[in-house]
Amino acid sequence: MKSQERITEILIEKGNKLLKAEREFVEFTKDKEADKLMNDIEHNPHIFVLACVMDRQIPAERAWRIPYLISQEIGGYEFEKFLNLKKEQIKEIFNKKKLHRFNDEMAENFYLAIQKIHKDYDNDASNIWKGNQKSATIVRRFLEFRGMGVKIATMTANILARNFKIPMEDYICIDISPDVHIKRVFKRIGYIGEDSSNDELLYKARELNPIYPGIFDLSCWEIGREWCRPTNPKCEQCYLNEHCEKNM
Ligand code: SF4
């Protein structure tokens, strides 16, 4: 068997294992209290959705902490508390606490996301994904939130499927994230060329595993973070070592 084919097998096997594994606590932010809130998707699904809406042009850990920081400011994390907030109040909190790089704009997105959960999902954000939905339906629903692009919408759907074990009819529309670690690993394996675009990365993952292109996401991200560093990669410790082209 050719090396790349073997790597694909290993990565798909790993991805399937993660998908089928028991649910575990996810460390989103390195802040235990914020993480507890985000992981409690059964009782506070709006916290997870609002956190993902904030994930733009700042480190994810910082973005994902925003709903928790706001809940502290307003004395509660229940959806009603958020719904009672006026747009101007949210803007004030964002600016006072310097929550984001784009405080006014992201405050507006935060406010509109609350209103959308209220109007379209009956105050319960889990109605976005409840009922064994198609992955396309879930991604499209996230895309309807102001400020959520394809990258974040598919990443959010992927976290729901892989980490929170939300049942879905299929995983076809859950793409790989064009993350810097993932792209570097794809290049070094030889899946894509040195100058490949994010679209090429996306289509390569679709080509390799059309039923669930996002299956490569977490394993490649981990490889990139742990061993396949930009300089001095630790190939001898990486489980792809035997088969990897090591295109540096
Ligand atoms: S074997 Fe080396 S180059 Fe290949 S993915 Fe692992 S760390 Fe990266």
C-alpha cells in the first residue's frame, strides 16, 4: 500500500475513534468555570453558540470565554438574563472589558445572535441541532447568524458531532478547518502542495473522505501542535513517521 493511502487510513481510523468515543469534558478556554459552562450544552446551549459566534480574528480561547465573562457581569448565565440585555448595554460591556478586537461589531453580533435564538429557536439554542438533522441543515442554520462564516459554522458543527456527540443524519457538510496546523500537516504529508489555497485543502479532505471531510480535523490539528511544528518537527515521536513524505 502506498504511504499516503496508509496515512489516510490511519487518520480516518483515528477520526472515527474520536467520533465514537465516550463524551469527554472539552477544555475550550483554559478557564475551568468558563469551560464548565460551555460544556453544559444540555442546560446552556446558548453559551456554546454565542461563544462560537465570537470566534473571529482573536485566539479561540479568548473568544470562547466572552459569554462567560458577560454572564459574570450581568449576574447569571440563563438565556433570559441575556435576552433582557439591550444592545447598548452589550456594547458597553464589550468596550469596558475589552472583550474583543472589534468590540462594537462583535457586540452587535452577540446581540443579534441572542435575538435569533429567541425568535427562531424558541429561546433554546439546541433547537438548531435537535432531531437528528442533516449536517447541511445545521451548518446552514449557523451561517444565518450574523458574523458566522463557513469556517466557523462547520467547525461548530464538527464540535457538536465529535465532542458533544450530537446525533446527525450525516456528516457530509462538515468540512475540515483551514487551520494553520492542519494545513502544515497536509503539506508535509504530501496531500497538498506548498502554495495550496484553503480551498484546495478543503477539497482534498472531501476527496479523501467524502462522507465526513472534517474527520481529519482534530487529529491533524493535534499532530501539528504536538510534533509537526513549523521548525524542528519531532517526526520520531509522530505516529505518521513511518509513512510521511516529510515535505519541509
Ligand atoms: S512525520 Fe514529521 S513531517 Fe510528517 S506529519 Fe509527523 S511530524 Fe509532520
